[in-house]
Amino acid sequence: MKDELKDYKDFLQQISDKIHFFCKDFLPNEFVLSGQIFVKFVFFIGLIFLLAFLLRNLINLIFRFFFDKEKYPVMKSIYKAKVTNSVANIFALGFGNYALFSIFYRHPKSFVFLERLVGFLIVLTIANMAFRFIRVLQTYYEIKKDYYKILAINSITQTVKIFGIFIFTVIAICVIFGIGSSTVLGSLGAITAVIVLIFRDTILGFVTGIHVATSKNLKPGDWVAIPKYNIEGNIEGIDLLTTKIKNFDKTISTIPTYDLLTTEIKNYQVISDGNTRRIKKSIMFNMKSLKFVDDDLMARLKKINLIKTYLGLKEKEIEDEKNSIENPDEIINGTQLTNIGVFRKYVQNYLNNNDQIDQKEIILVRQLQSMPEGLPLEIYCFATEADTEKYENIQSDIFDHLLSAAKEFELDVVQKA
């Protein structure tokens, strides 16, 4: 191995000598030195690029054999993140660092500059490879479609990138100027408070990302509403500093990520996933139209199929009770039916027989507190469709029917002139 390296070293020195004497023979005396250094530098850079190109293609060729993302998701992730390119570049720069002295051995004064230049390039390449390794994790979980882990990885990796840039910048400065890292870090002690202020949102975003990922309350694609900002739409992405939401009006809103911890957020995704959506809506009735059911109204209502059985039973109860009370001819004495009560029973039966209402969930028809405007009758149930268009159609069909049916019960719906 040592003999082979010596042969390479001798070969490079021979090429260096040829360049050296070629420039000496064909360039004017005042340009000989600069010309020799320039041509050798071009040769040096070209050698590194050629080696990097060959190594990159060789390594990528090997990785293509493991291109099946189902069988080899890790290998696929490494290839897609282009980590192999960074590995090839590091090997090429390592060889360049070894070849440096053989090519420029006649110009020892340039060693310091060239060493620092190659060292700086190596630092940049290692930093690039480190960031690409971070991308490997993101790509791996994208292939697996594990969205909560993607969210956690995004928060962690973006934090690591920021601090990584800081660390590699310090190392690069040390390499370029040939100073110790302790000197650079020592000088940063005076501005620690400033650095903390600069990274405040980063730290809060990092903590929020971890919390959201572990609690699994939110993920990209969820349908959310944020009353504080009057936002409702789908989450496009959750980054370290900002969360992007695509509103239903096709606009894009961004909020600070740390707001996900401190702000009320309604996640409607569970509605979409369960394909059920709540209906909670009231009809306001004029209280002057409320009355007992007389014989004429009873005769008409008994023709309605949904309450025919109910009215038959109640009518029998009322008739049986008349034998045990005084003044049975007065309608107010004893148990009596009201038009609003019968209508409430009709609505309950109508919802119970509606296949667009989820029968496994609560179905409630109730009177709310009376108001100066009238008496509200609230319908509380769940539609079997969560899609907005289908949901609104179901809700509209129900209330279209009930508002029209109220007239059959001699009830007046309140409307302002």
C-alpha cells in the first residue's frame, strides 16, 4: 500500500514538474510564477472533480441495486437524500489533501493557503453530508407515511440544522484563519443573552413540535379552526417556526408554531375520519301559535304516518282519564296534547327514521329557554356524511321539511319583517 501511494505521489510530482517547466518555457518571466501556480491549481481542482465524479457514479451504481423502497427503505432514503454524493466528495477532497504537497512541492509558500482552502471545503462537505443525513430520516418516514414521526423529525432536524450551521460556521472560521475554537467560543460569551433572544422562537418551536408529535393532536392535512385568528382550513405543513394553513377560501395563512401550544385550536379531522358531523340548529316558534290539540286538529294529525300510532295511544290514555276527573269536557283539565308537543314527537320520529342521520349517536329534540322572539325548538343529531357539501345538503333537506311540516301542526315560525 505504501509503495502504491509512493508511486501516485511520484506520478503527481512528474505532472507538476511538466507544468512547472512548460510555464517557464512559454510564459514571460513576470508571469511565470503566477502562471505555474494558476495552472497547477486548475489541475488540482480538476483532479478533485474528476475523482468525485467517478466515485459518485460508482457508489450510486451500487445503491441502484437497492432501489426498491419496499424492501430497502433505508437504502432508498440514503440515495434520495444524495448522501452518496457527499461521501464521494469527501473521499475526493481527502485525496486532494494528500495530493496537495506533491503538486505544489515547488511552491511551499502556498501550502498554508491551500491547506486552509481544502480544509474549508472539507468542513463544508461534511456539513452538507450531515444535513443530508438528516434528510434521510425525513425521507424514510415519508416512504413509511408515518406523519406524526415526520412532524417530530421536522422539528428536531430544523433545530439541529440551525445549531449545526452555527457549529460548522465556528469550525470553518477556525480553519480559514488558523485559530483555536476556544478563542471564537470565548468571544461569544459576551453575547449569550442576544443569542438566547435570537433562538427564542426556535426553542419554542422545537418544544411545540415535540409536544404535537407525541400527543398526536395535529398533523399535516388535518382540518382545523383557530378562532383567535379567524382561520379555518387544512394544515399544509408544520415547520420549526411557522405553521401553514390553507383556508377554505384558497388563501394561505401562517401562524407561529409555538402558538399551537398556547392558542385554542379546534381539530375537526375526527369528524372527517369518522364520517359523522353534528347538526345543532333551532327553529323559533311564535308562542301565540301554541295551543292544545282539539278534535279537528287531532283528526288531521292522525293521518300522519310517523305519529299515527303515538296519537292513538295518547288519545286512549286521555279518554280513560276522563272517567276519573271532574269537568272532563274542559280541555284544560287532565292530560292533554299540545301542537308543539306533538310536533316535537313528530320531529323525533322523523329523525329516527332518516337514514341520513347516524342512529348510533344521540338524537335529541328539545325546547330551549323561551325568549322574547319566541320558543326555540333545537334539533341535535349527527349526519352520516362529513363532507361539507353533502352535510349541508342533509341539513338543508331536514329543515326544509320541518319548516314546511310545522304548518300542519298549526305552528307559526317566527320571522322578522
